[in-house]
Amino acid sequence: MITIALAGKPNSGKSTFFKAATLADVEIASYPFTTISPNVGVAYARVKCPCKEREVLEAVGGGGDGSGDGGDSGDGRDGRDGRDGGDGGDNGGGGGGGGGCGNCVDGVRFVPVGLLDVAGLVRGAHEGKGLGNEFLDELRQAEAIIQVVDASGGTDADGNVVERGTHDPYEDVLFFREELTEWVKGILSRNKRKLERKSELETGAGAGGGAKTARLLAEQLAGVGVTEEQVKIAILKSLVAGKPNLKSWDGDDLKDLAAQLVKQSKKMVLAANKADAAPEAEENIKKLKELCEIEGEGEVVPCSAEAELALRTAAKNGFVKYLPGDTDFEISPSASAEITEKQRRGLEKIRKLIQNFGGTDGGTDGSGTDGTGTGTGTGVQAIINRVVFDLLDYVVAYPVEDEHNFSDGSGRVLPDAFLLKKGSTARDLAYAIHSDIGRGFLYAIDARTKRRLGEKYTLRSGDILKVVYAR
């Protein structure tokens, strides 16, 4: 399963974002270091489910809308580990009417991804201050990072509550990058002599050329999640380009190389949280977007984790009809009489917020199909989709055993949704289902066209394939 890390300074709203995305029971408080041990949970990428397509509806009988009943979580999310081909949990959409798959809600499918809420980062973390070393080590597990910043400017550099609008959130972006850079630089500095000796042994005089230097660095940084290809690109863009002799690299060279390594290997989206908390937030977000675009610091998406958490909780309790990523919601008729005037005013305030956020694309499912609606909603779901499909370049594929009925051997329609890297092949999908199926792969069948596909067929997001293999 994909792992995405939530990071940032203390009290930026990370744990609220985490709870809003996962509905996990975590402590939320307005003081630094609310999170000490990392919170681990399951969030979801939102995509359009193929079960609403004409071919699928006709194959499974059509007629009903096929949408789930929302499952036990109240939001109909898939509950499956899309990487291991499991049979799912209790959170999937319930069985629908005469058509559809029963694993989505109103044609919306949620595919699980791992979410890691790590301890808040403080200045000097790379030197071991706060929970620094532990924090940085936890980031090794993540394929991408969502940096949560307080767009209202209501927390200082150390995460203490201050008057809103008095702190510049862009400083938090720079501080976070600086800590990551110093962390990687420290690894390079501590191992520089060892790298020099290895280079001398392999090439003589320490001048081994860019390819061998990149390989040596990649081996040293493997635990940080840096690949050899990323090292090669970082070297070309840094001050050490044209300096094959490692002995000639000074402190400035190492820091610049470390900064480039962070940019190449730690893909990030900035969650401009508390976007609704103060008038200053709008101007801060505008400035964040401008500066981050210039500096290449990552995309900025405004969000309100508190608003998302309120809607998710209300949906779970049956007060509203709402799916993560929606740009509007409905108050349930059965609950209308139970909602107090104060609660109603709060919900209307949230409605205005998500409608204001609704003017921008909420991320795609990898095929150009908008996976979150026409806008970003509260921003939380949009951010997860941006990371999965735009930043990490994943696509969704649906394996089936019966290509005529789009089902598995038990008759379940579109039972699983797998996330695979863009460029993955039919054989890669086979391996994702099970290693034995991958090894015995013969060919795949496109369930829509019934066309036979070879092992090198490149997956497109939304593909429904039957894998035929030697048993």
C-alpha cells in the first residue's frame, strides 16, 4: 500500500487532517507535541467507479444505481487493501440495486492508501532537538509528504499559538526544507570519508565519473528512500556537477547537493490548513502559491481539516449526506429535526467554505477524469488525490476473473481496485494480485473490448482486465 506522510511544525493541524482523512481516534490539542508516536491509518484516493458504464451495467443487469449503502463508516469507502488483492473489510459500500458493483457509492470508489501522522518538527531537529531524529527517520517510510502549514498565521515557528496573521507560513515551508536538507547533508558528511575510500578503490584517485559516484551515493542513501536515478539528476543540478572527485566537495557543495536530493526524492504537496480561520489566510495562501511556484517548493492546496472532520463525523452519525471530496452536502431529512440552530449555522458556514474552494480542479484519477468533483471541497480529499495521481503518478486498475460479467469467481462485480505506477504493465498487475499469478502470466483480456493483451501492455487508469496465467 502507498504510504503518505503528514509533516509540519507542531500545532499546524496535522492530527486534525489525519483524523479527518481516516476517522481514526487520535488526540487533537492546541499545544506542541500532541503527537509523539506516529499515528498510522488508512486514507483513500477517490475515483469514478467503472460500474456506472453502460457495458458494465448491461452485463450485470442494469436497472439499479448500484451504489452502496455507505457501509459501517457512513461514507462508503472501499475498505480494501488495493495492493494485496484482499477481500475487503466492513467499510465498503453495501450491495446496490439491480446494477453496479456494490463497492462504491453513487459511482464513487475509494481506494485505500496509508497515511502516517508523524510528530511535529521543530528547529534543530536534524541535531536531535525535540523529536527530531525520530521524526526524520519516520519520513523514510513515505513515498510522498503532505506538509501541513497554518495558513492563518496563528502559530509561531515553534508551534505556539499567537495572534492570527502575525506569522508568515512561508517561513515554515523554508524551515521544513532546511531541516530535511541538513538531515541529508549530515548523512553525506558523516559518510564522506567512506565514500571517498570506496571511490578510490574502484577508480583510483577518487575520480570515478558521475555514474559511479551516483551509484555510491545511492547505496549510502538507500535507507532515506533515494534512488540512483534521483542522485544522478541531483548531481547534475547541484554545485558538484563537473566535480567527479569527492575529495574536492566542501560543505557548501554537500549542502547544495543535499537540497537537490530532497527536491528529487521527497515529493511534496503543501496543505494550506486553517484556510477559513482568519481573513489573513487568503493573502497568505496567495503569497504561498506565488513563492512556492518560483522556488519549486511544491503545489499549494488550501484546506480546512476541521471542516472536513465535522462533515465526516456528521455523515458517520447520519446527519448529512456527504462523501469526502464533495463540493456540497445535504442535511438528512430524518435528522433535520434533531439538528440545533447552532449546528445548522455551523453547517451552513462549512457549505460556504467548500463552495468558495470549489473553483479549482480537485485532482484526477490518472486518466484525466476528475476524481473529486468540480472543485477541492474542504481540500482534504483533493490533497490526497493530488499526491496519489498527480505527484506520484499512480493509475487504478480493476482485475476480474470473468471478463463477461466483470466479476470474480464468486460473482462479485469489480471486487478489487489496485493502484499501480503509471507505466505499469499487464504483468505488473498480475504480480500485484499475487506473485504466483505474475510468474505464470500468459496474457490479459480487456473486459470492455474482449481484446487479448500481451505482458507489455501499458495500463491505463480505469482498465478492467482478466489475467490468464499458467497454474
